[in-house]
Amino acid sequence: MTASTATIPASTKLVTRVNPFAGLTQSLTVAWRTLVRIKHNPADLADLSVQPIVFTLLFAFVFGGAIGGSVETYVQFLIPGVLVGNMLFTTLTVGQGLNSDLTKGVFDRLQSLPIARWAPLAGRVIADQFKQLWTILVSFLIGLLLGFRFEMGVIRTLAALGLILLFAVAFSWVAVLIGVMSKDPEQVNLFGLSVLLPICFASGQFSPPDTMPGWLQWFAEVNPVGILLQATRGLINGGPVSGPVTWTLVWIAVLVIVFAPLSVRALKRRVS
């Protein structure tokens, strides 16, 4: 066997503890690897841009008159819903990318390197935040063109965006679990949409929950996406804030506590 085809030393494969700072640096490297793909494949950026534009235009012009009385009135209610909905669907890219790395053997290669075990997962989640920021920017731009305004000021709007991004980090662990447990990226989409569609459309994302049947109103009020929507609309448009924000933070903690360990355990089983 030549030097170029020598196997990786056992001492390297057995590295299990890495300095946290080094692990963070390695996570940022993995995140950059994920993001730089957009440079070589601009279609990925187009995919992230088309969804918020289509959602905003479609719902504003189709339902604006029926629900809000006019597009200008409805878009103020719609944009927070678009922000939250796009955030959830964008987190699916974490599961799709991770599943693709697992099925193509890229993850095995990363695991053979002397890096923190959690760096590949953290890198995916970090990269997702940049994608989230892009979809938020596109949503705001198209909303401003349709008449959306920051009614409660820029500071409270930024607070709402911070809450959405924090929720995205927590919900990414759900996408990671789906990505690890799925056989291929197509299955990630199937499982992901099965979870996202009910909790999105039954949360008051595009229409007020008080027009729904009683049992569905209850679901919209208790599901984490509905509570996040209440907090986001309260911060951006005005309304109750402290209660919805507190319960959103509780849900963020629950999602991380439950799904992060499940994801890591499922990943260990799959790569072992």
C-alpha cells in the first residue's frame, strides 16, 4: 500500500474529546462548507427566495380582500405568518442536507477526522441561520412593497426576529432527527411536510384562529407555532407580548431538551 492510500491512524479515529473553542471553529468550517455550495449552485439561493415571494403574493392577493378587506390591511397580518412559516420550512434543509451527507458517505468522512462529534450537526444548524436571515430579508422586502409597515418600531421588530431565529435553532433538532431517521432526502420531505403542514396551517398563520371550529381554535392556541405567531404579531403589530413570549421560550427549551438528545442518539446508531 502506498503512502497516499494509507488508512487513517487509529489514534486519530479515536479522538472523542475536543476543546470547545476548537469545536466551535470546526462547526463554523462545516457551516461555511454548507453555505459555499450556494456560490457554486445559485439555484439553491433561488429556492430560498421563491418560497417567501410566492407565499406572500399568493396569499395577499387571493385572501387579502376576503380576510382583511384589502391587500394593504391583510399584509400587516400576513407577514408575521410568512416569517414563521418560511422559518419552519427552511429548517427542513438541515435534515435534507444531513441525510444527503449520510447517504453519500460525507458524514463518515467527517467522523473520521479529528473533530468534535457535534461539529457536523452544529455546522448544519449554524448554516441554517444564514438561510433564515435571507428568507426574512426577502419576506420583508416583498411585504414593504405591498404596504407592510413596522407598526411597533424597529426595536420590537428586531426582537421578534430574534425570537424566530431562536425558535429556528430549537426546531432544527426536529429536522435533524427526521434527517437521520429517513432513508433518503425524499423521505425527509415526506416526513417533514407531514409534521409542518398541520402545525402551520392550524396555527393562525394565514387566517385568524377565531374563524376556526372550537377544537381547532384550541389547537391553534396551544401548539408551539401558534404561540410563536402570537408573540411575533404582538411584537410587530401590537397586542399581548409577555405571555406568548414566555411560552415560546418554554417551547424552545422543551424542543432542545427532547429532540437534541434523541437526534444525537439516532445519529450514533446510524453511523456505528
